[in-house]
Amino acid sequence: MYARACAFLDLSDSQQALLKTLFDAWQAPRRAMKALAKGPEVAQLFETDSFRRDEAQALFDAQVDALRQAGPDLVTALGDFFDALDFEQQQALRFLLRRLRRRGVDAAVRGAGL
């Protein structure tokens, strides 16, 4: 995805570095959430006859807190990257985001059988 974005937007070396920083800031919380989902903490919630609601809530709260802490770095990285783009690159990014949103909406409509 990184290489495709670099090619699509025709990024300079400095812009590529900013995009890399953005991807890293975006991936860190994603990796942490995936690791939690695959980890023993979640499996332990189901080991008894009843669901461990308090422990589940604590895990959920910890993940929300981690996302909140990652938020400022992600927002800064996104802003730095976007502001480093020239007008044509910003327009190309806007076009790409519109296409991705439409594709998501189309997939949701198809999945709902509409």
C-alpha cells in the first residue's frame, strides 16, 4: 500500500518519509489490537462458565486509552504529510479517498442485499 501511494501521488523523498511516519503511527495501534485479539487475555475471558465482564471491560478500556494516546501522533503525522503535498497531490489524494469511500459504501450495500 505504501509503494502504491508513493507511485500514485508521485511523492518526493521527503514526502515519502512523511508518509512512512504516518503509516507507522497508523500501524502501531492496529498491531497492538491484533496482538490483543490473538493473545491469551481474550481467550481467558471465555474459560469459565460465565463471561468475565469486568476483565473484558478492563481490556477494552486499556485499548481505548492506548488509542487515545496514539491519536495525537497520528493526527500530527497525517497533518504533516498532507501539508507537505502540493495542490495536485492533495487533489489526487482527495479523489482517491472519495473512491475508497464509495467502494466501502457499495460493498456495504451489496452485503446488505440492497
